[in-house]
Amino acid sequence: MAQEAPIGPGPVKYAIFGCGTNGYNIILELAREHERVIVADRDETRVRHLRDQKFEAYQRDITSSDMLAGLPQFDIAFVMTGDGDANLAAVLTIKKRLPSVQVVARSVDPVNGQKLTAAGADSVIYPQEVVARQAVLQVKKQHASRISQRLFSLLAGWEGTLGIITHNNPDPDAIASAVALAEIARAANPKTLATRIFYDGTIGHQENRTFVNLLDIKMEHLTPEALSQCSHLAMVDCPGPGSNNDVPPQTRIDIVIDHHRDGKHPAAGGSFSDIRPGAGSTASILTQYLQELDVPVDKRVATALLYGIRTDTREFRRNVTPQDLGYAGFLLPLTDAGLLDKIMSPSMSQETLDVIGTAITKRRIQSGYLFANVGYVMNRDALPQAADILITLEGVNTALVYGITDTAIVISARNRDVRLHIGNALSEAFGEMGDAGGHPNMAAATLPLHYFGKVEDKARLLEIVIEPVLRKFRDLVGLENEGKKNGSP
Ligand SMILES: [Mn+2]
């Protein structure tokens, strides 16, 4: 037989040791995928039956040390009998004779599992656990299909205007989710239900503005009149009225779809609520609805949703689940790649450029900590962009960029020192003064000015108050004493 060029390992071949119910199901699964499988079992009748079914079966006692003799070469072994000691013996034999073979072994109990691992098994499975996981997955899928249907029929029965509310200063996840919900409403009820999308605050970040403009997403400022014009209200990417939005707390919200795990869930009193703290983004949940409902997804919606999932999971690196990846895979062929590219590399606004420039010139570095005062900013979203750039400087492990808006002192932090959880540090240092927290490597704080908001010269105000404010942080990370020794940075 002609030899193929040696560009990789040969064709993967599986060997199953022990062909009870579990082993047999693995054979069937592999056969479905047209994989070549060999089977070894102690039971002569069983081996005969397998051969009758055209499987390559061998009679072997897997506890015997020469059980591999005469078997063709294989790359992956499943050791699947219900006898823990026999499985252990087989793993030892395989690993001793064929150390490069990958071994998956069935364990009968946790102690047996540990022994199998110690014997060299590459993975150990408990069939009960596999069944449990599969059952949960299946039930979740069914549940998703059921609630999607419920949402659809709910929307189909409504008349008037559905107001879809995002959280304040909406991010792509919130915006994409709103767009997708509007799409589902249109599909469910094209005749009697209109939709409007509302937000409060600003759509700040460059990319977010580009995103809204390029995808031609119509969003309106949330006002009391606008609210009163809606017959129904929905909230996406935030858990209820008054929580990261300016909707009065007693307002009835008919639909709530969110994924935040830290969110308190104010009673929305509505008819539909789907809050999944496990999901990487709200856009993932909406994608699942579209999928389950077979609602056609146009380029615009697909591009928005994919962008929402990507940004909320920080390019699939944060809180991402296999499901999120699955939805991304579903959306990808439906998106407009050129559009996505344009969103990802928008031209920077003059203010953002200025803020980054100021941050670079005003930076002070002490023991790997960088501090940069950017003064008065209209748009706080320039800060994280500046921090993203400054953290890449050599010798900088942690970067704090701070500035002042009309209403608050704002701090944006980035960190690559694994010993420091910057979210916790900010929350500990500034939590009492305002809103502060985040992740191990990125965090932010907003310290409201309250009546100092009336001060005209904001940059001057910041200069006066920032040192005592920052001292708490410097104390916390152990920079304060060092500062006194070496003179303030
Ligand atoms: Mn989100």
C-alpha cells in the first residue's frame, strides 16, 4: 500500500476494551462518524455478535498482561467495562506497552477514578455524570424552545407600541439585543405592534457610535412622554426598572431579558422574564430565540448580534460558554464581514485622540503603577481607550487613567499583574465614594460630584481632590510608604 507523506499522525484508530452497554454505544457513535474501531471483549458470544455486525472484534481478557498481542495499532483507547479493577489493569497495560496511546477510562467510583488517573488514564469518565450533564443540556434546550415560543405568542397577541429599553450608555450587547427583539416582534406581529428602542445617557465609545450608524439602528432618548406612548415595555441587558436605567422603579415591564450575574432583580411585574446569569451575553439569548423560532436573520441583525456577543465576552475570552460560541458560529455566515470590519476599526474622535495624548504626556509611573490625569472630559469612554493603550507600555503593570466629567470623577483601570485583582482593589478603595469594581484585569470607578458638580473649573477641582482620593488606592496596593521614601511621583 502506498505510504502517505508523513505530515501528521496516521489515521486515528479507536480501540474499545469492554463492550457492555457503554462500550457498545461508543462503537455505534464512532461508526456513525465513519471511524475505524476495533473491539476487545472477554465474552466469546459477544465477540461473535459484534463480528456478525461487521465490527472488528477480538476476544481478550483485558486483565491479562498480553491482552494487546495481535491487535492492530490504535491511537485512542476506551476502557469501558463495569469492573473498576479490570479497567485499572487494562490502563496500566496499555500505558506501559503503548505510552503514546490516549486512554479514556470508565470509573466506577471516585477512588477508582483517582487510581485510573494515577495509572496514566488521560481522561476518566463517570457514565452517571455524563448522563446527568446530557439530561440538563437537553432539558435546557427544550426549555429554551418553550420560552421562545411563549415570547412569540405573547408578542403576537399585543397591540400598540412595544418600547424596548436598553441600559444607560448602551453597549453593543444591549443595542444588538434590542434590535433582535424588535425583529422578533415584527415577525410575531407585523400588523398591530410597532417597536421603538430607547436609551438614556450616551452612546459613547467610537465603535458603538459607528455600530449604530453603520447598521442604521434607530434609537431614541427615553423620556416620560415616550414611555407613556408605549402600550408595552421590554428591557434588555438590564434586570428591571431603575437598575442601570432611569425608568421609575414602579413601572411595569412586560419583558425582561438579561444575563448579569450580580444584578439585583427588581420586581418587574411583567409577563415574561428570562434572566440567565450563565450566559456570556444577552445577544446570545436573543440569538437562541431567533434560532428556535426560525425567524429569518438578516445581515444587519446578524452583524449586530455577533458584534454584541464578541464585545460582551471580550472577543470570546470572558465568561464565554460553549453555547455562546455555538451562537457565534450560527451568526457568522449570516453577517456582513465588511461591515463588521468597519465597525471594529472606526476613525477615532478628536476628543478621544486628545485624551489619549494627554494621558500619555501626563503619565506618572511608580513601581509599575501608571497614573494619568486627563483633566476634564466630555466623553468618559475615551478613558478606557487611553488605559488600554497605556497598559501596553513597558514597565507598566497597572494603569489608572482618571478624569472629571460634569457630574463625576471617572477612573478607568487596566491591570496585568496577576497578584492584583484590580476590580476588587478599586471597589475597596473607592466603593464608599461611588460605584467601583470590575474584573481582575479591567475595572472602573465613578465617584459622583454631588453639589461640587456646580464648580465651574472642573479640571482645577479634580487637581484639588484627586490626591486624597487616590491615596486610598495607593495605601491599599502598598505604594504610599514607598512614595514618601522616594518623593512623590
Ligand atoms: Mn451584556
